[in-house]
Amino acid sequence: MRLHTYFRSSAAWRVRIAIALKNVTAEPVFVDLLRGGGEQFRLEYRAKNPVGLVPTLEVEAGRGLIQSLAIIE
């Protein structure tokens, strides 16, 4: 699993806490929301999350969850 996250995002922070409490390991992939106008708008990221927000939890290639509450549940 890979968690696309940003250190200042409160939604991503909640997801990271929930993942830690559930003893689940997810490889963090940091998406810089400021660099170059926002990495979340790049085509590679938009293919994972069409909304262009963080966090995104990639469960397997091509499949993932894009809402923080859905990830937490």
C-alpha cells in the first residue's frame, strides 16, 4: 500500500494517525501541494485521484481510496 500525503494536510494527518493506530503499514509518497503550482495537478497524480486532493491510499495498482473518511474506515 502507498499513501499519497502532504505534511500540512489535516485530512492526511488524520489518515496517518488511523493507519498507525490500526498497525497498518503504508509507504508514504509525499505530494507537494505548492511546488510547481501543485504536484496534485500533474497527470500522473490525477490518474490516481481525479479530484486532485490528498490523501490517496493506493491499495493495489490502479485501485485506491481518495476520501480520508473512507480510508479511515
